[in-house]
Amino acid sequence: MRKLVAYVLGVLLIAIPLLGSLAQEASAASSRVAVIKELKGTVKVKKSGGAKEFTAFAKMSLNEGDVLAVGADSSAVLQFANGASEDDQMTAGANTTLTFSKLSDSKGTTTKVSMLSGSVWSTVKSIKNKEDQFTLDTPTAIMGVRGTNLYVSVDPATGNAKFMIASGVGQIMPKNDAQPPVDVFLYPNQQVTIDDRDRTDEFPDEVIVLDIEDLISGLSPRVIEAMIESKERIDGENQELLNKIKQQLTAGEGIPSLGVQNEKDLDRLMNNLDFVIAGIVKAAIQKGVVNKSEIEKKVEEANRELTKKIDLDKNAQQQLTDAEKQKQEQMKKLQQEKSAQALKEKQEALQRQQAELLKQLEETRKKQAEANNKALEEAKKKAKEAYESKLSESEKKRFEEDSKKRAEELKNQSPSPSPTTGGGGGGSNSGPNTPPTGEIAPFGLYFNSVGSNSPVQKTFTYTSTQSNYAFSVKDDVDFSLIKRNEVSGKEVVSVKYKSISENGEDEMSEYDNVYFHEGYGGYLVPLTAGRTHIAIQAVSLQPGTQSIGSGEGSGQGSYTYELTIDKSASPEGLTAWSVWVPQDETEMFWEITGTDKYAMDLNEWYPDVAVAALDLSLEFAANITKAELSYTPANAQTLRTVTWTASGSQTITELQEGFNKLTLKLYSGSNLKSTKELWIANGFSEVDEYNPFDIKTGQGIAVAYQNRYEDNYAELIAYVGEEVSRISIEAKPSSMLRIQTVREDRQSYSGSNGKFDIDLGAENTVLNVTAKNVAGLGEEYDYSLLIVRVPTGINSWKVTEEDWEQAPQRASTPRRYYFDVYSGTNSVRLEVEQTAGNLFQLTRNGQPVTPDSNGDYMLDNLLAGINLYEFSITSGNATTNYELIVEKYGDSQASLLRIDNGYAENDPNNDAQNVTITTILSQAYLTVGTDPRFVKLEQNGVLIAAEGDRFPLELQEGANAYVVTITHPITKEEEVIQLTIVKFYGPA
């Protein structure tokens, strides 16, 4: 009883900060939307009830039933809005899929998000009273939130859901049909994993203190940034919690749910709460989950505003009791067992698939053999008939006798022995179901060069009796990629590595684990100059097999492979090189920034000083006889060349302030062996990140672009005419930038010397462009370039409504454009900038829509469905006609059917596709809620024509049956509704 009372007190204790507001009146919102605040990479949206995916954009509104899919190496930040001053925010990491199940409630603010995969960080501010709800629905559990800062992830392989609370309280309801249901309460600095165990009541006992190493493997960089951004709020709420706990301790009450029984326990909890964000960031840096310089910059920015700073240099750590450590290990072991079970089930499923495939192949082989035999017999028969047709009767008789005699001889012959396979103790015949054997490696090996992000596969000879392999790579290879190859019948389950420097010293005392990288689809192993050892563990997907190589066997077969990779410390053609300032013994170092590209920022050694000269020493490889270095000196227009005819040093004089480009060529005799591009940042080296690009059409015509928002130089927009099929993008020479990568959705474009050609489709698209300074040094500049397709004759256009804006999309149907608005929108503003000399005219239902005093067009009285506008562009004597579709999302199409004085009810047994309307009218008009040009109304197979935006009806007493077919103008999908109008006795 005392334990139960203490438990309830613990729950109430956490909820106290919220209880004070229960008496307050919250402004209930009948409509609520999720707005995309920011995004990076590939983000797609599927609108409620639709099959077509749209490319998401900043400020896009999402409604009930919409699905958001975040791609690899991508992220999205969502703001949940209902007019309140404080909105909830959710950051979705890479490979996350969310469905917005419920975003409205007449009694309070309700947010329900279903999470199929991925990871999210949520900051919840909308919980004002008991009617307000914020829930996250995962495959294994539903989490209801009565607090503010939480993390949830779903394992894509097992479907297990992991929950972590940074501040506040979460109530988790497992979906395991336990009787009675057992809820799990989660408090700050705690986590739990809910799997698919059926009918268990063990989950509350599996809550553990935050295990950062376990948590970090599933985190995305943007999610970690969101945690940093939330720290001030986390600290404030946790401080309130600590104050409450002090009061409880003073009153002689402990808090078992948080492991606090005395002041010592409270100090330990205080330390752990303060450590959470710093611990996560430090672990993310150590494991390579985030870019060290970028996340440190984020921490530095946050620390300017934080009361309690994030100290990455402080040697702090979690303070755990022995019991807490033991429980962490127990839960880690439990989840490992679950993962192993999932792997086993996956292997068994693969084995069943392989067996079924072999069975299908054998059946196909038999059928093919039967068909071949039948064809052969038919051919023999026809050949025999053709031959016999040319014989006389006596010749036919003799031919038949000879044929019978030969058949009898073949019948009496002894069969020849069949060949056997195998060795050792003999062998066995290879039956038709014996799978073919082959020397297939269980892993693929790839190497990536600096700046490419496109690993290239390394071919090598694999044999099943060999477990050690050695490779040599150039100095510009920055990582290797190990991919699984399940066709081999084995699956890689773990990868570890250890680095040894070029002088033979161990850089790492022991092997470090490598986590599976979803974006690359494999294990990334960083490579440094010297030697790297990679240990690969694989298991057999075939039951009962024994291990080979150096692995130790198990019931399923275990295999270990050792890769040794030697990475050169010097450029190809040189055994060593070094550089320094004359009369200064300080040696400086080149940084590899691309294939045969090297750079050096002299500001690291001589801050804010322009160095006039450098000494460069080259040690030739055996086949190199000459080297030439070309560059443009300060205040000069022509190139200067410095020549080496043997190993040694030369002085490079008159360096410019800013970025210096030098070209190093290595020769063997008169043959050019290799060319290196060298860059030196000297003194004040500035880039222009605000106006960086040259964009041109395939015909070389410049494409203008601009900032989408005044306060964000990285969000760009360019309007491209519908007649343009290709554009190119490169950095302006004056910007001193060079484009590194250009990506669209899951596609990466290949560039040449920083210039990228992009083939355009019909719809608007977002290009994610990454650039660095021309030397390849320092920070990356990430740009989001929205390409908007516009009709010929329009320079730009956009649709606005209070706090959001968007650009119409071009449809696959020629001369048709479209955009969508959420259900609460009744009017929007269309802003159009015409090309000089052209005339733009807009109509709806044949009536002109006139521009206002600003030249903008108000699109009013939008129907809850499909709205059709028409516009024309006149240039000289030529006029081109277009359609503009406005789709208003909201209620189902069936619920929008109305007749004069009629009342519609959906048939509950037919998913809203059967609708019944009652009336007393004999003559009525049917409105559909969608422009009639996309609606077909039939009665007994006879089409009924629309009159304006309505359909005239002649009704008989009793049931009148109609078929309503609505064709979506963009997706071409058809929705068929069975409409029954029941006329009761009434006026004619």
C-alpha cells in the first residue's frame, strides 16, 4: 500500500506544474494545422485520401489525414498552429514517416500523430487543460503527453518504439492486449523501449535511466540541434521539478519513480538532468553522428542565450547507481535478444523466399524441358514424315525395319554411369533442388574520395577459404563503405575498425563499433593516413551451416573477415612534401579537399596577416623527374612557373591576399603523370554567400533568382518558364564559392568543375545545393533553391493567405496549373508579375476576376473540393489559354453533396461512398462541392448536364438513384459515389 501511495504521489508530483492551469479556460480550436516551418533534403507529402506525392515546401500546411515522408539525410520542422501564441513544434529526422491522424477538436486542442518509422523530437506547449491532448501513435505503443520535451524513435527493422523524456511526463499505452491494460509512466532522464511482446505486464519494470550510447545510434543531426534549441525550456521545467522534490523530501516523502529517497539522490538527479544535452552532443561527435564544427557552432550560438551553458569541455558524466547500471545492461541485453530474434525471423523469411524461388525455378525448368522435348519430338516427327514422303513403298518398308532394329539395340544397352560431384568420401548427385554454389562475398567494399559523396565499388577476388584481404588507396580517400550482400547467403551484422598512424603508432587503443548508415545503406569506416583494420562479422542465412575462415561456428554459422587498408600520406607521385614560411620553422599542412585537390588556410598559423612568400619542399617518387608549379602573383596578369628538376625546396613569392590558386604538374621525362590543384587562403579571404550562383537555361539565357524570405539568404527561388527543359547552375567566379553537391529528392546530380546540369520536370522542384569556398575549406553553405515552373509570359507568381504563401504547380496535363489550400481557407490572393508587353486575364465560370489596386487577384468563395479558374496570356496577336485548379482539402467529397432543402446522411456500412438525401421537392438542384466540369452525374445510364455550378433534378416519389463520378483533374483518380435521393410526399 505504501508503495502504491508513493507511486501515485510521484505521478502527481510531475503533473503539479500542469495542474495549476486546469482551471484556466483554453481557447478551443475547431481547426488545427501543421505547418512546415523548415526542411532540408527530400521531404514528400501525400494529401489525405490521395495517391500522388507532392514535394513539400516551407510554410506548406498539412491537415488531418496527410502523410509526411522525410527521406535519407533529410529533416523537417513542423509547427502545429491553431491561433494560439504558443504552438507545439516537432522535428522529424531522416527516414521518418508521419500521418496526421487528428488535428482538431471542438472541446480542446487535439494533436494525434501516427509514426510508422524514423525519429522525432517534440516540444509540446498546447496542454492547457484536461481536454487538450497530444499523442504519438507508434506500431507498438501510444504515448500521451502531459509534458513538453520528448524523443520518440521507431526501429525500421523490428518496429520497436523507443521513448525518452527530457522534461515533463509521458503516459505510454502498449498495444499488446494485456489484461488489465498496463500503462507506463515516463519521467525526465528516463527511457523505455516497447516491443511487440503480447499480453505482457513487464514494460513498467523496464523503464531505465537514460542510456546515451543506446539513444545516440538512432539520432539525426537536426534532431540533436532541436534538443539544443529546447534546452532553456528543459532546464526551467526541470528546475521546477527539483524544487517540488525538495519540498517532498522536507515533508519526509521520497520519489521512487525517479529513484530519489534523500538529498544525495537529489544531487545525483540534478547532475544527470544537467548532463543530458551535453552528454548527447558529446556522444554524437564521438560517434560521427554530427559534423563536429557545425554542432559546436550551434552550441556556441545557443550558449549566448542559455542560463545553464552547454559545456562540451567539462569532464562530466552521468552518476548512476550500481542497480541503475545493471538494469541498463539488462535492458540492452533484452533488446539485443529481440534484435537477434528479428534477424532470425528475417533469415527464415529469406530462406523461405529462396526455397520458393528455387521451387519456381525448378518448375519453370521442368516446364521448359517438357516444352523443349515436345518441340523436339514434333520436329523429329515432321522430319520423318518429310523424309518418308520422298521414299518409295519398298524404301519406306526397309526404313521402318531399320528404325525398329536400332531402337531394340538402344533398349538392350547398359546405361552409362552418371557423373558425380564432391570429393573426400565420394560424392552425391546434384539434384534439381540443390542451390548453385559460387564464390560470392557477403559484403561489398566501396571507397569514397573527399568531396564526392558517391562511393565507388572496389572489385576484389573473394574465396570462401580466405578471411583476410588487403587494399591500398590514395590519400584523397576519406572513408570506406561496407554494404551487405545477402545474395551470398550471409548477412553482415557488425563492423568494427581500428586505425594505426603512418608512423606505426596506434591511434585507437581498441576497435570501435560502426553503426549502420541508412543514407548510404551500409557501414561507414573513416580512413586516416596509415593503416586501418576493419573487422566484419557475418552470419549464415542458411540453417545448419558451419563457419569458415577465421570465424567461430555457431548453430547458424558465424564468419569474421579482416580488411587491412593502407592509405597513402602523400599525393600520388610524391613520397613527401612540406611547406613553411621562409625564416620560420613552423611547418604547415595541406588539407585534402577533393580528388587531386589540396588547400591550406594560412590564417590558422598567421591570423589576419597576408603572407608574402612560402617555401615548398617536394620529395619525388621514383618515376618523377620534374615538377612545375604555376600561379598568378600579386599585381600581375600573367602566370609564373616555378620548376623542380629534383627533390628539394623552392620559394613561392608575391602571394596575393585572399584565395590563391596554384597548379602543380608532375612529369616523368616529357610525360605528364599527374596534376594537382592547390589553394591557399591568405589573410582576408572573403566569399559572397548572399549572391552566389549563375543559373542559365540550356540555351544559355540567364535565369534570375531571389531570396524567398528577407532574413534567410539560404532559401532561394527561381521562376523558370514552362518551355525550358534544362538549366545549369554553378557558382559565380566573384563569389569565391564552388558547388559541391546538388540533390533533388533522392537523386544526386553529377557536376563537372562545380557546374551542374539539371533536367526539369513539369512540377516545381527543390534543389538542395551545398557549396564551400573555392579552396574547399571551412564551413559548408547549404542552399534550398525552389524552381517554380511558370506559364510563358509570366515572370513570377505566388499565392498568399495571411501567414503562408506558395507557388502554383504545373500539372502533367498541358496548360494546367494547380495549388491546394486547407479546409479553413475561403479566399486567397494571387500575385502575378507579367512579362512586359503581355496581357494576363483571369476568369471563373466565364466571369472576369478583376485585379485590385495592387494588381493582385482575390480568389474568393472557394468550394470545399475542386475549384476551376481559367486564364489567358496574350502576347501580340497570340493568345494562350490555361486552367488554374484550386483544391480545398477538408470534408470528404460525399459529405459535400447537397440539394435544395435536402439533408444528406452517409451510409455507415459503405465508407461514405453511398449517400442518401431526403427531400419533399419534385424539382431540385444538386451541388457537389466541386466544379461540375470534373463531375459526371448519371441516372439509369443517362448523363445529366450541369447548369452553371449545379445539376437540375426531376424527382419521383420514392427512391431516385444516381451515380456521381468525380475525376481529380491532377491525379486523374476517380471517386464514384452512389447517391440515393428519397422524395417524400410534398409539393410538386
